[in-house]
Amino acid sequence: MGFTGLAIGLLVVTGTAQLWHAYVAAFCLGVASAVDAPARQAFVSELVGQENISNAVALNSASFNTARLTGPAIAGVLIAWVGTGPVFLLNAASFAAVLVSLFRIRTTRPAAVAKGERNKHQVAEGIRYVRRRPDLMLIMVLVGILGAFGMNFPVINSLMATTEFSMGPSEFGLLGSIMAVGTLAGALLAARRSGPRLRFLLGGALGLGIFTVLGSVAPTFWAYAAVLVPVGLASITFLNSCNTTIQLSVEPQFRGRVLALYLAILQGGTALGSPLVGWIGSQFGARWSVAIGGIVVLLAGIAAVIVVTRRNRLTLRAALRMALGRREHEPAA
């Protein structure tokens, strides 16, 4: 990632940058993220231990969203001050802090965990493991739907800012910062919880759908911006719950593979949904792209609630039948 920023920075500074260079850089960043993110997420539980995973995941989200809140503003000021190329070079240099931090991790301290056997069937084994777990299947389906229709915020916000409210790039950037306030608040609230709760996962999905639909009918730019705060809070509540559930419930030898599948579905769903959301906005208007995305997310959340409720009822009925059966066979006093 650091070398990608360095390459783009040098190309811009020397005046030789072309559009295809940006495409190649984006591809390289995607490949690097595909390697980095699952390994880093799986490593969390080894660094902090099971009892602190929920808090660690939430604090990671808080750190990320703080950076997303302040980063664009700092970058905008620096670009106006020194130009785009030097800011890319500064971005590349910032990876030195990341590398130093990684090297300073005391690798002898992490808790010992069971390692999966390395073989050519690892990916298939991970998929089969997820298929055997109804709770993980529910998470993967919800993540795919919400990623495709509910988390294309750059596309949706740009459409609303430019075509619906006739605003410019600065207002579009402002929408991202306002939304980051909600995501930061959601991450800090999640850090207070001791563990994952299914109600937060389902509530986050339902909240994202409801507030996205409300955003589609917001009459003014500032009303739409205000709705983005609960949208950000709901989205990070859902994602934190998904991540923490996987971290705590998946066996160590499968954790990296399940996290890789989770991130692939999330990021892949977002990538596949972006063109569709953009096409709906260009054909029918920005409000329709927001409304349809919100409705799909809301319906997915409602369907998940129904599935979970039915499953819990069946589990409760089975437990009651077992308890009654035991009583019938108990000898009379």
C-alpha cells in the first residue's frame, strides 16, 4: 500500500500520471487489502484475548472512523497548500508508522491457538464450515445484501449532493464527514459492550434501512445530512456485531478463512452494487437510488428477524418437549 502511494505520488509530481495509472493503483490496493485485512482481523483475538475482542473490534472501528472524519479535511488543506503529488508522497511516508507498529508487536505474547492444516482445499473447507453454521450463513447473506444496496455511500452521497441539491465537491466531502460522526459514535458505543448481541446486528440492519428510506425523502441538503448521522451509527453497529460474532464464535483454525470470506462478500457486494445504484440514479433520479437501496435493506432486515424468531421458537419448543419428557420419566416422590 505504501509503495502504491509512493508510485502515484512520483507520477503526479513528475507530471506523467495518466488515468490508467490510477486504475492500476486501485487494483494493487485491492489486492493488498485482500491479503492484509483478513490476516489483521484474525490476529486481533490473538493479541487481546477472547474477553476483550468486542472492545478491540469497536476501538478499531473508532480509530478508523476518526481518521475518516479528519483525513479528508486535512488532505484538502494540504492539497490546496502543497499540491496533490506531495500529499500522495506524504501518504506513502505515513506507512512507516504502520510498519514500525507492526514490528514492535511482541509476537511471543499472543495466546496460542490451533492452526489449520495448510492444504490446497483450505478455501473449500472454510466455505463448508460456514455452510454448516446457520448463524454465519445469516451474517453472510445480510452482509452481501447490505453491502450491495445499503453501503454505497460515496455513490449515493455524490448523486444526492450534485444532482438533487446542486452542490459541489466541498459539500459532497462534508456529507462524508457528517456521516463519519455517526459511525464514530456507533463505534464508541460498541466499545462499551462486553460481547456481541444478535439484537444489535438485526437492529443495525433495520435501522440502516429505515434511515436510508428517510434520507430519500429529505427535503433539503441539511436535512439529508442530518439523516446520515443515524445511518452511519446503524451501519457501524451492524458491521461491528458481524465482526465480533465471527471473532468470538468461529474456531481458531477457521477464523482467518471465515473473515476472508466475510470481507470478500462485503467488499464484493459493494463493488457489484455500485454500478446498479449509479444506473438507477441516472435513469430515475438520485432519490430513487437511495429509496430502493433502503427498501431492499429494510426487507432483508425484516426477513432476518422472521428467520431468527422462527428458529428461536423451534429451539424453545424442542427444549420444552425435552423438559416435559424428562419429568414424565422421573419417578414419583
